[in-house]
Amino acid sequence: MTQRTKYIAVLLATLIAITGCTRAAPQKEEATPTPIPTPIVPVKPTYQVQRGEVVKSIQFTGRIAPVVEEELFFRTSGYVGTVYVKRNQQVKTGDLLGELETTDLQNQLAQAQAELEAIQISAGRQITEATAALKIAELRLATIKAENPDLQVVSAEVGLEWAQTGLQDAKKAYQEAVDRYWEPDKVREAAARGVRDAELNLQVAEAQYQQALQARLAHSYNVQIQEQEVALARLRLQELQAGLDIQRAQLAVQRLEAQLADARVVAPFDGLLLSLSLTEGRLVEGYKPVAIVADVSALELSADLTDKQLQELTEDMPVTIVPLSRPSEEFKGSVRRLPYPYGGGGRSTGVEDEDKSTRVTLETPASEARFELGDLARMTVVLERKDDALWLPPQAIRTFEGRKFVVVQEGDAQLRVDVKVGIESEDRVEILEGLTEGQVVIGQ
């Protein structure tokens, strides 16, 4: 027997003895301890650098809405008097949809209109009278001007000159008579009477001349007075024609008409009444929307986007549209409007737009595309696209302090490689520099 065989025999005998002892003296068994599981080291995923199409896009959901719709409201508070329409009713431009209780206001308007009519009738009569008075004043002025005393002044002035010359001649004749001492006394007396007569004639001529001057001055005053009469008559007529009283009455009527209009809701255009919140007898607040009317002949898509999405979009971008109820169909469109400040927003620059929705126009009319008001659709806008580009999934790229890098598997070694990226989408990131096609990258 070899040494190995002897060793095995001894070992078996020992085991048998131990077993026998155990059976002879049974003891309570102790619980076997639970073994500690061997920790499993997670295996990080790997990705291969591939070449293909990389597309960056934005996807959002919108609802079919009217291109033109308007909220309607009363411009004053009050109790609803009459409602003339119902929800989902077609309305025409100018249709009265509802009005507040305005009985007192209508009575005031009727009274103001009656007063205006009375003032207009009275003003017409007064204008006729004032026109006649102006004509009479103008005729009187013409008559006074026609009685010009200038000819009398000229005539009196000539008469005065003649009288002056006559006196001079009479004085000369008298002197000659005195110098001819041989003449009889009768001649000298006659010459002396001639001087006295000439002096009297001169006095009369001077008086007539002064009267003519005074008549001309009085005529000038009369002309000025009558011109004032004409001016006053013309001003009175102008005042009546301007109708200050009529204007005041018209303003009163217009003010009441405006108040009545503020208490009414009128359709601004032909359309469908989408909503109506009016109950007769109920109190409503001024400027609080009570109805919405829309032109349903022109429909488009409306969506509410986040600021991050809006920053990526511009107006006129092409859009792919898929109805949620018909996912196999696809339509084309374009971004018509972005809210301020990302687009025009329908308001002046610097004024915040209340409507924050993004509007997308359909290339195919909504009726042909079988869209109805309120339908939902998924919209996709392609921002960037490259057909033959190297790419990796986003989870393969790591970032540290602004540095982008990947961990490349090279045999048993792992190498950190800086990369430059281009287009970034939800599932693909374009690799511009740092990697080549086929390299294996360890994910995070």
C-alpha cells in the first residue's frame, strides 16, 4: 500500500468515527449563515461612432383655431337687459348681440334729440332773419356811401373863391372911384355898396363851405357807423350759422348715444359666436369679456410654446403637421406669427402682446385637409439638418467645466478625447472634431 493510499484510509476512518459519535450524542444544529453575495460591477454601455443624418428639430402640439377672433365686452357696468343671440350662432357685421338695461338712458336720448330738433328749427328761423338784417344793413351802407358830399364841398370851395375874387374886384373898383375925384358921388357910393355886397357874399360863401366840410365829416361818421352795423349783422349771422347752441345740443345727443353704445355688444364682423356669457337680469362688469366671435372661414394652428422653444424659431419657418386623430397623414405649413419679443406679435415694438400663442398657417386649406375647429395636431420644425455626419448619442458625451470629451476604448485602455460638436438633437450629436467613424466610446 502506497503512502497516498494509507493517508486516504486514515482519513475515512476518522470521518466514520466522527459520524458515529454524532449519532450517539445528537445535538442541536446551528443555522447556516447566509453567504454575502459577490458584488456585481455594472458594465457601462458602449457606443460606436457612426455616420449618417443628424437632425435638430422642435416638436409641439397645437389646436386648430380661427385666424381672426375677437373678445367682446360692454364698455360700462350694468344689468343685462336683452340677449339677442345664442352660442354657436352665425352673426353678421353690426348685429346687436346683447344690451344692458338702458330705459332711462333711452328716455334721456329721446329728450335730447327733441331739444336738438327744436333748436335746429329755431336756429333756421333766426338765420333767415339775420340774413335779411345783414342785407338791409348792407343796402343802408350803400345808400349812405352814395350820398357822398364831396361835390358839395367842391362847389362850396369854388363859390368861396369866387366870393373872395369878387370882394377884391369890388375893393379895387371902389379905390378907383375914390382916386377919380372928378367922378360924381353917386359913382363912389355905388362902388362902396359893391364892396359891402362882396363882403356879404364872401361871408355866405365861407358859411356854405364850412357846412359842406361838416356834411362830409358827418357822412364819414355815418359810413363808419353803418359799417359797424353791417359787421355786427354779419357776425350774428355767422354765429347762428356756426350753430353754437346746435353744437351744444348735438354734443349732448352724441354723449348719450356713446353711453348707449357702451351698453351694447355688436358683432365686429361676420362669424361664429364661439362663446357667450350673458344672462338677462345679471350684473356684468365693464370691459370684462362676455362673448367671443370668430371668422371660421379661415383656420390655422395655435400653440403655446416655452421661451426655450420660441428662442429657436423664426417666423416663416416651414412646419410639418400631423393630425393626432390621423397619424398616417401629413401636411405642410409655416410659422405665421410668434409672440413678442420673438416675432412681430401683431403689436408695435416695445409693447407687450397679450396673445402669447404661436400661429402656424396651413398650406392646404383646413376644409380640404379635413381639419375642424378644435382638432389637435403634432407639429415639427426642423432647425438644422446634415446628411453625412459623424454622430454619437448624447449620453456618450461628457462635460466638465465647459469642456466636452468622450472616453474611447482602445484595446484594454480607456482614453479621454476632447471633441468638438455641431448639431445637437435629442438622440444624436454631430461630431465635428476628435473622433473617426467606427471608434468605440464608453458611455456615462
